[in-house]
Amino acid sequence: MNRTNDGIGGAHGPHLGVNLPALRSHNTALVLDLLRTAGAEGISRLELAERTGLTPQAVSKITARLRADGLAAEAGRRASTGGKPRTVLRLVPEAGHAVGVHLDRDEMRAVLVDLDGTVVAERNAALDLGAGAEAVLARVAGVVEALRPEPAGATRSPLGVGVALPGPLDHGRGVLHRVTGFPEWDGFPLRDALAGRLGVPVVVDKDTNAAALGLAVGGEGGSFAYLHLGTGLGAGLVIGGSVHRGPRTGAGEFGHQVVQLDGPPCGCGDRGCVEALCLGAVARGDVDEAARVLGAGAANLVGLLDIDRVLLGGRTIETAPETFVRGVRAVLDARSRRTGDTAVPVRIASGPGLGVAEGAAQLVLAPVFGRGDG
């Protein structure tokens, strides 16, 4: 994998090489997802028809188009219970790519992933989210241009770019609200501005939602809360296997629940927020207290949503993972003793493709495979 840390300026965006809306059709998504999960062993057209409920004729048309586009290929033949051996097909992971970009307050990480979600290239660079829209857009455009698949490794431009950053924001319209600590972004149409510059589809979401989507696509089932403590604090909520954003796509502003009336001021303008208390404790070097406060917030979520588990991540968590897991678990265990409920498990988030940037790439890829709305 190609990893670099660099400073990259602006660049002209690539043209789109694949009909993304066609790939996102329901029947094509069903077939693509089965090809993806079948792996290198492949799957026959008859099995595709049986498992999707589509007619053999419909499956033949879809797979013929996918083969013509280079997205599917023969993977040999499989013995049949009667008649001639069946030809099996497999997904061609390197035939399509997506870029995922994580914009944090002080740094940027971007990845190029193939159709399997495997990271094939990566860029890391310093970033000042408060430097202004033009500077940030130029930085992102340069990174995306640098991550374009090379001609020897792919024949088309990225299917799209997923961008994840601190909220609040409007996921549906791709418009930022008052990003905590950066009010100057309020109302900025980030999705349209980037799409116009890059020439590919762009999806914008909160960093926590992107990470939660990546976990769900990677096999984390059921209902869970992903709590991300980095330069800020937020939650990605997965309910019944789908990311829960709410009707205004504002769900998950976990860090700004007030747990101490008249407490210390928070960057959101309120006082006594979980985020302010957590980060304040971390700044004082009192990680145990930060974990206890995080646990109090997690207990509120468990009581409200009755979720299966709590997952922890983010670069601040990564500095003392065992302390944070122990502290959050202690609060949740105490709650379960009071309520008589089974204690909700707590652990560090893990799995393939874990990370906000990887999850941001899934904002583009997941809908292609019928795995959520991206």
C-alpha cells in the first residue's frame, strides 16, 4: 500500500468513468453484493437468480453488463448436479475505486479503496479547518488527484469521494452547519463545491456516521453506538444494521448533551457538555475522569436506545484504550445493577477497514452494493 505524508496543493478534478446511477440500481446492487461476498471462489448465475429472486434472464443481462464494464469476470467452472458444469463469476475488486477523506480540525487523512474496501493508497497531511473554504477545498482536491488510480492499476476514475468531518451538518444536502469551534462554515455547501471542483460525485457526512457505516459494512451487526473521542466527541448510531441519522440528519450529536448544569463552557456555546468535560479532563491528565464522564454519556444512550453494545474509537481513546474501556464499562455495569438489565458490553472498535476515512469511502461504495444509503 502506498502511504505518504505530504503537502498537496490544488488540482484539476478527474472525469467520471463509470455510470454510478446505473450501478446503484436495486437489482444490480443485489448481484454485486453477492459477487462481493462470494469472494475469489465466485458464484454461478443460477445461484445469483435463486438468491436474489430475479429471473435467470435478468441475471444474465446484469452480469453481461458488469462483465462488459470489467466489474465481473469468470472464476472457473463448478460441477453441476446435472448437465454441463456451471460457469462461476467473481467481482473484480480493482475495477472500481472510491476515495474516503477524513477532515479533522488539525489534520486530514485520505484513502483510496477498491470495491472490496481494501485500502490501496493513503495520504496524510496537516490541515487547518479554520483556514477558510478555498484553502481546505484546494487541499482536498489535491489529495484526491494524488490518489487517482494509476493507469496500470485501473482503467477509470474514482466512483466518487466520501468526505467525513465534525458536525453538525446536513447529510442529505451536503451542507455544513455550525461546525463546533468553526462557525464560519455555517451554511457552506461542501458537497456541491467539491463535486464541481473534482468532477465526481461527492457524499458528505459526519465523521462518526462514516466510521459507524464502515463498522456495519465490515460485519458489526445489530444495534450499536460508536463513540469517537478525538479533537471532539460524537457518536455514530447504528440501529438494526442501518446508520441512524434522523429526519434532519442531525442524530449523533452525543458530545453536546449537558450533564453538568452551569458547567464549563463548550465550543458549541452551551455549558457542561460531555465533550467539554471529557476533553477538559484529558487536558488535565485525568484520563480516569474522562472515561467516567464518557461512561455517563454512554449510559444515557443505553437507557434511551437499548442498544446491543458500545464501541469506542478516536485518537484520544487510542492513547489509553484500556483505561477508557474500563471506565465506561464500570459506569454501564453500575447502571445494569440498578436496573436489573444485562450489562451492555463495551470494547474498542475493531474490524476490517476501520477508520473514519475508510468509512467515508463506504459512503460511496455501500449503496453500490445495496448496503445502506451512504
